Amino acid sequence: MRTLRILAVGRIRTPFWQQAATHYMERIRHNCRLTETVVKDGGAALPPTARNADEGARLIAAMGPTDIAVCLDEHGRNMTSRDFAGFIERLTENATRTPCFVIGGAFGLDKSVLQRAEHKLALGPMTFPHEMARVVLLEQLYRADAILRGAPYHHD
């Protein structure tokens, strides 16, 4: 069974995003071990760079030594769903390490977190609110698992 981890800034507050995230997490957990760690948002009164640095320090502190940091970043690699499934398969071949998908807050990820990344992944060329990004990631993780299992969820 694959082990995956999500590390994100801030909890999902919007009810429909909470419901969507819960829906996909429950589906993923039928076939994968999925954990989610949420770190506190940076102070709202802080300027964006200071807020990012604050959140970045929390994210780095929450990363484990066996985590394979995969940062979601607009400048990251774009993949098709099939490519993403293959990427997940390769990342989970080594049972001693865990893919850890890192999602920043409203202002993205601090440079220190991006420097810690082993991989950078874009969800597409457009920018998404971080709550939506988390749901899109969860759906794609579920889709990747379905592709790898040959389940009839993904249609080419």
C-alpha cells in the first residue's frame, strides 16, 4: 500500500472545499496510507515576505527526514494525469521514503521551502486559491491511484 503525505499551511475553512477534500481523502484512503499535517498560517498583520518566512519555518520544521518534498509551485513541472501517476509510482518505489506534497498559504511558499524541495510540481499555468489547490491535488492523487490500479475512473 502506498504511503503519501500532504503538508499544508492553514486548515480549509470554506465548507464546500472541506467537503470536497474529505470526499477525496476518504476515497484515497481505501488504497493508500494518506496523512495530512497542517501548520498554522503566518500572522495576517505581517507583510507577505515575513508571512511566507514564518510559514516556511513551520513547514520545514514539520518535514521529516524521510519525506520526499514535492512542492506545489506555479513554476513547477506540469504533468498529465498519466505522467503524474507514473511520478507517484516512482516516488513510492522506495518504502523507506514518503512523498510529501507541500502546499503554501495565500502567498505561496517561501524560498527556503522551495530550496528544500526535491521536486516542484505545478497544477497548471493558472493560479488557484490554496484551498482549491489542496482539493485539486487530492483529486489528482485519487486519479493517479485509479490509473495505477487500472480502475475505471480515468478516461483517456
